[in-house]
Amino acid sequence: MTGERLEFTGTLIYADLPEQCIKDCGAKGDVTDTVKEWRETIGFEFAPKLRGRIIESLLDIGAWSRADLGKLSNDELAGMILWLACSHFNDWDGEPYSVTGGDVFTVY
């Protein structure tokens, strides 16, 4: 997929990503370098107008402060979204209305 772009518009579905990307980026442990490589390989990015919405959504998770998120580049934020989406997809058991994970990841 090198050379192509996958623009995140607020919603990502399981079928949007290569299966190996989901496995690699959603793996347990530190996957920072792996996520960066996959983000570059698939051209994963978001429109700059979504930056505020993405930051607000990440704040709702409660793991980061507004100041910390505000310092991140759009590429770093895109990597966080890719990591969270892949982790979400890895938790999905394949069943509709699953309690954990799912085939759709959305930033509100």
C-alpha cells in the first residue's frame, strides 16, 4: 500500500486496514515503532480540521492531558488513533454487538 493514503475521517472499519496491520499495531506491549511504520506504509492521516475533535476524544479516555496532546504533531496523533483502532479491532470477537471491541472505531 505504500504511496497510497488512508485518510481518517472520524470512523474506521475493520476492513479499511490490512489484517497484519491490525495484529501488529494492536499487539500487547510497546508498539510505538510498529505503529509509526504502519502509519507511513498505509499513509494513515487525518484532515487537520479533525485535530480538535481527535484531541477531545482522546481526553475522554483519560490517559492524557490536554497539554500533552496539544504538543503532539498530527502524525503522532494519527499514530495514536491507529493504535487505538487496531487494539479495538483485536479485542473484537467477530460477533455483532460484541461487548468488547468491534468492527467499527469512531472518534466523536
